Amino acid sequence: MDSITRRSFLEKAGVGAVSLGAAAHERESKDETSKEKGGSSLAPSSPVRYGIARCVTEWAYTSGKAYADPFNQVELDVIFTDPQGRDQRVPAFWAGEQTWRVRYAPSASGKYTYRTIASDAANRDLHGQGGTLEVSAYTGENPLRRHGPIRIAADHAHFEHEDGTPFFWLGDTWWMGLCSRLRWPEDFQTLAADRVRKGFSVIQIIAGLYPDMPPFDPRGANEAGFPWEQSYARINPRYFDAADARIEYIVERGLVPCIVGCWGYFLPWMGVAKLKQHWRNIVARWGAYPVVWCLAGEGAMPYYLSRTKEEDAGVQKRGWTEVGRYVRAIDAFHHPITIHPTNNARDQVEDASVIDFDMLQTGHSGRKSIPSTVDQVTGSLTRNPRMPVLVGEVNYEGIMGQSWQDVERFMFWASILSGAGGHTYGANGIWQVNTAERPYGPSPHGGCWGDTPWDTAYGLPGSRQLGFGKALLARYPWWRFRAQPEWVEPHWSKENYELPYAAGIPGELRVIFIPLLFDRPKVKSLEPNVAYRAFYFDPASGREHDLGKVDADGTGTWQAPLTPTFADWILVLEKKA
């Protein structure tokens, strides 16, 4: 897709003009000289380009030498040197024919230089090209541009932006969101707008090699076909051009794409070398955006119909460890890395140092999945190395005719108040992109997960109610919370997981999740020199019921009043100003 066509395509899609406008400007000015900046000149091979801090700038290199198989014969990197003299080596991606493109997001304003390194050093069109990138400050409102991409915070318990601003992970699951069954632009943009409105901050989405289908199943194609040729000889760059618009759209709406490379069982089929090529293309295309990397989905789970499952699981665990090291080595922007698991991310790889946070999958059995969820969250938080923990998949809302909004609320509040660094929601019907005209249909094992259309599923109440929860927590320094189950009586234990959960900040704040309880909980260990006010928060509606001043007895215990209705509630105690 040439720069003018691509720009028109994105503008028609309504993508924000700030970063993409800058990128388009860089593409159009790639052969310009510094004459525009004041009359001096440089050779065409040393252009001056212009960019905006934390926004993507992009340009192309075209080889006059024709390669029979350019994707496999040549690799191109660009080394950027920032104003402080620090280097970043950024892979370029093969864009089709004899062209490669590079994308870069400078972290700050100033004057950068760059130079190219090609694996074919004799090709002067690709190797040894250099120039200058002059970067101005970003002045827009997108939080991913103002505060920068997300990273692991110093406490290794939560996420934050590049400038230290805390980031609350509330994820949504669009596994197959890059396929044409979620039509671009109308369906995709409708779903994105709904998730922004409800307060989601992360979208989990797979780079084309999907679960729940055999390879090259027509259900996985987008308008440009499949991401790879049938033989896995090379990628299909047109597929990724179409995917670009969707990823860029998510980012311009302030949502962080959690890019899942593929489903785990593609590794025995394709091999580690091909999956490194797949990941190089992903990192080159999308590494300049504020993304998170997820190496694979259900990393160590063999294909459903495999006859060598034990062998495949071992191959996958070793292979994803190697791929994880590779992704870390080539990603100049050092985005957080995880792997979506069958249970927990740590155990999908041989070396936990290849991941930065522990993603969990904890079950799809409705309330029966509560013990597994709480045990995995609390268990992971005790393991080394310390890292943020979050549920990446549990109880898609409506799956198997159950797991409705009450279960979604329980999973969110129990996880967060047990110390999770975020939480991911999913709705059955969205992850596989059902439509009324074209239900997804059976999985390879013959069963079907349901036929609820995505445009019905996105309106299920659980998504809105988790947004209420995030909004409540955002009023406080939630990143300082610590789980304090002993603050409330009764409280959950391994004998009964459906009792209250408590967390907060000693002397400042207490947040208590009260599942359906026909008795009044007691708040304990209240500090004698701290005056609190309390209110009940309805997690289903977002409404508050003021309880006034907290009057603890001599032991620091306060008997909370009966909840307004027999339902689950959040009890909040705030230190009075």
C-alpha cells in the first residue's frame, strides 16, 4: 500500500490525525533535503525528517536490486541515536516487492540521527543509509502519548506509564478481532467506542494465527487473506497492512493493544525459526506503538487433535522460551512481555525471566472457578521473581449459558483486592467474533462454545459493571493497595471463598468486597487516631449510599450496617479530611 493510498485509507477510517499525520508527513518527505529548514542542502540519501515525540514516524527503503525471495533473503535494521547519544536498533519490516519500512517513536523532543544496517551489506539502497530526525514535543491529549507506553513499575506489582503515571489494566478480549468477521471499519470502531466509554484500557488481540480452528481456516482471514502463505514460506504483507489500521485505531482511542503472536500450538507446525520471523514482523510493525507483547495463547497446550500431546507440550515450552528471549532482544522499546497460559504464564516457559508479568487463566465454570482464581492470584504473588499478576482469561460472560455479571464482578473484585495488578474481562461471542449471519461454529474437537453475536455480547452488563469498579478505584491511589483480609470479619479462606475480601492503605483507606451475605460484616483493626467516613458502593449500578462517620469501639472494631439490598456490595472507608 503506497503512502498516499495508505493515508487515505486511515483518514477514511477516522484515525486520529496527530501521530498518523506525523507519520504520513515523514513518508512524504523521505527524499526531501534540509533546504526547507533554511537553505542548506544534504544529499538525497541523508534526508532531514520530522516527527513528534511518542508518535509513530515511518518511511520506506526500496532496493534497486531484485531479490527472488526478499522476505527470507534480507533483514534490515535502523539504528537511531537520540540527543543523549543512546542507540536503539529497530527492525524494519518487509512491505512487499522490494520495499522495507521502518517505524519509530522517539521518546522525547530533540535531534536524532539514524543509519541503516542490512544483512546484504553490498546493497547500497538498503545498507549505510542515514539521516536526521528532528522531533518536536507532543501537545495532544492521548494518555498513551502524553504519559508514554506502559512498563512494569518499580514495586513489580502494577503497571505504569513511561513517565511514572500509574496505569490500571482493565482488559477486554478480542482474540479474533483482526479477522474480517469483525468488519472494518464499522464493527471494529463500534466495539472500540463502547470499550472506551466503559473505561477499558487494554485490548487482547491475536496477530492472525488463531485458536479454535485448523490453520488457514476461512474464518481466520481478513480482507487481504491470511497472515502467511499456505506453505509458511513467507508472510502476506497485505494482511498486516489491513491489520495496521485496526491496531492504530485502538491506540488512537487510548487503548493499549496486548498483541498475542499466535496460539501456542502453531510452534510445532511452523518451528521456532518461522515464529521468530513472525515475531520480527510484529515487532517491526507495531513495536513503535504503546503495546504489550504476549508471546502466544495457551503457550504449552498442544493442538486439540494432536496425537503426540506430551511431546508437543515439551516442544512448545522450550520453543516459547527461546522465542521470548528473541523478542526481548529485538524490541528496542522494551515493552512488557508475557504469555497467555493454560494456568499461569510462569509455567508455560522454562525460564520465567523471559516474561515480565504473570498472566493467568483460571477456568470457565462460573462460581466453581472462584477457588482456582483466588488461589492462582495469591499463589503467584508469593513466587519469585516478583512480578505483576493478573487474570488474562476467566469465565467469558455468558459462556456455556452461565457466568453472568455477578460472576464477572466477583472475579474482578476478588482478584484486585487479593493483590492483582489488573484484570481482563471477556464476553462469549466477542472473542470468536460470532455474527447473527455467520456464527463461529464448531471447534476442531467438534464442540461449539456458543452462538451469541458479538453485537449482542458487547452489551452484556458485566463489561459496564467492571468499568464502574475501575472508576471507583481510580479515585484513590489503588497502586498502593495491599491485600488485608484480616480487616473484615468474616473474610474469605480456603474453607469458604465466597466471604468478604479487603484491601487498602493503612490509616487512609479500606475497600471491602462483600459477596451476597445475610449478615453484617465487622471492620476490624481500625486505627484509634484516624477518623473515617464510610459508604456502600453498588458494583452493579455505580451508585453510592452514604453511611456517615465510622464509630469504632475500644478494640478498633466497627459493625457495618446491613447492606441496602441482599446483593454484593463494596464497603469503602475513607479517612476524613
